[in-house]
Amino acid sequence: QVQLVESGGGSVQAGGFLKLSCAASGYTVSLSCMGWFRQVPGKEREGVASVATGDNTNYAGSVKGRFTVSRDNAENTLYLRMYSLKPEDTAMYYCAANRQCLWSRSLQSTSYDYWGQGTQVTVSS
């Protein structure tokens, strides 16, 4: 079993910066993929960024060039650095992980078995 806990969300003005963290605990061996997803009420969950074995990353087009995802395997922590935030980035952000993952599908929510409870990000104009 894997537990994921997100932190770092908050309120920021457009153009600002936030760093999200996801702490993984439990049996964290061989988590091939870890990723960030976001969801707005009434909308489908959207893949934001992911990192797989070998530190290969994948980004949604809407955040490419603005967000940076990374993982610290020694500390079992996933990060999302969000620069130049826009109001459309406002959402609940979720951390996800899975022991098996295809990099090409790492932005699909169905690729993940483990999920955190989410952390809210609000960006004002």
C-alpha cells in the first residue's frame, strides 16, 4: 500500500509561483510513475505533469514551459514547481503514483492506482 500526501497549495496572484510537494509513504518500492493531476468542479481530471523511471518527464501542453516536475527518490517525494501561474491553473491538484506505467500514458488518470487527497491552488487575476 502507498499513501500520498500533498502540500504547498494556496492562493497567489497571476504571474506568481507555487511549489507543490507530495510525500509518499508505505511500500514505495518500484513506483515507476508519479504524476500531478488537477480538477475543477464539473470538469474531468486533467493530467498536468509526470515523471517516470529515469527522470523522464511529460507535461500537458497548457503548462509546458511554466511547470517543472521532479522527484526525490531518496526522500520519496514528488514536486511540482509552478511558475507564471494563470487563473486557468486554479484547481484542486492531486498527486498520483503507480508501480507500472507507460511513459506515453503517464498523463492519463487510468494509469495510476494511488492517489492523494489533493491540495487547492487558486490563482487570481
